Amino acid sequence: MAYSSIPKPSVYFNTKLYTGTGNSLNVTSVGFQPDMVWIKDRTGTNNHEIADAVRGANYQIYPNLANAQTNAGGHLTAFASDGFTLGTDGATNTNNSNYV
């Protein structure tokens, strides 16, 4: 089997830490437009959330639950050229909570 390496993984993957505001929040400086965003609350016990460009920003997958997907506004609301935009939902944007 041939071995393949990605010479510059930061072009395709980036870990971004942010602090929630409780208001609409633009998370920037990702370095590219993400096609998939996986969010985890580091302060509280909210579920992991994944949103991808194929399903659309308003659809979430919870990889730590048995739910296949949900359609809920206020979580991730848009993919941007250098990051993503969050709504006011507490699972992804509680004021002063830390997220990855």
C-alpha cells in the first residue's frame, strides 16, 4: 500500500479555541473556509456538535449521542471564508464559556 503524506496539514485542518459571548459571534483566523466544524464546550457538559457544508450550517450531528442529525437554528449559522459564524445557542456560544 502506498504511503501518502500531506505536506502542509494546516491548509486542511486547524484547531481553533474561542470564548462564547452569548451574542452572534464570528470565529475567524481559521486560515481557510471550513467544510466541516466540530465544536465541543470545554467549560460545560454540552454535547459535541458537527456541522458540515453538505448538510448546511443549520444541521447538527451529535457524535456522542445516537441522534442522527437535528435541524436547529442558533448554533453554527454560516461558514465563512476564514472561519464560521455562531448564533446565540448556549451549546455553542454561552457567554464566557470556552470552546474548541
